[in-house]
Amino acid sequence: QVHLEESGGGLVQPGGSLRLSCAASENIFRYTMAWYRLAPGKERELVATITNDGRTWYKDFAKRRFTISRDNAQNTLYLEMNTLKPEDTAVYYCHAESLAALVEYWGAGTQVTDSS
């Protein structure tokens, strides 16, 4: 069982930036990591993924604004968010998945809110 804990959310003005972190309770090297978000009145959606060898993928809305990264030595996943928009208001969740082991884990989420 891997425990994931997100941090870094908060109030942000339009055009502002935030850096989310996700600390894992054990080594994340074997996992594909991802950020999801759940906005009010919408379904949960995938934001970005990063494989254990560093390959990244972004949903269209996240391209050129968000950057996903990982530090396997620190067991931490990051999401750098720039040029934030009101529609980015959501709870952001950290996700770890191992297809080989057929397991996945979720964090409890961190709230990002537009302050306008």
C-alpha cells in the first residue's frame, strides 16, 4: 500500500502560478505517476502523466502551461502550473499506477481555487 499526500494547493489569481507536490510513502520508481483533477459539476479528468523513465503526456488544456515532473530519489511527484485560469479551479489528485502489479493508488487531493 502506497500512501500519497498532495500539497501546494491554494488560492491563486488568474495568470498566477502554483506548484503542487505529491509525497509518496515508498519508492515510486516502478509506477507511472499522474495528476487528475475534479472541478465542480464536472467529471474527474486526467491532467498529465509521467512514466518511470520520464516520458510525459498532457491533456490539451495543460499543454504549454503545466509541467509534470518526478524525483524518484525523493519519492515525489510535482505539477508546475502557470498562467492559471478560473477554469483550473478543482481538486487535484495524485495517482500512481503499476500495470505489472495491477495496482493503483490515489491521494486525497489538494484544492486549487481561482481567487477572482
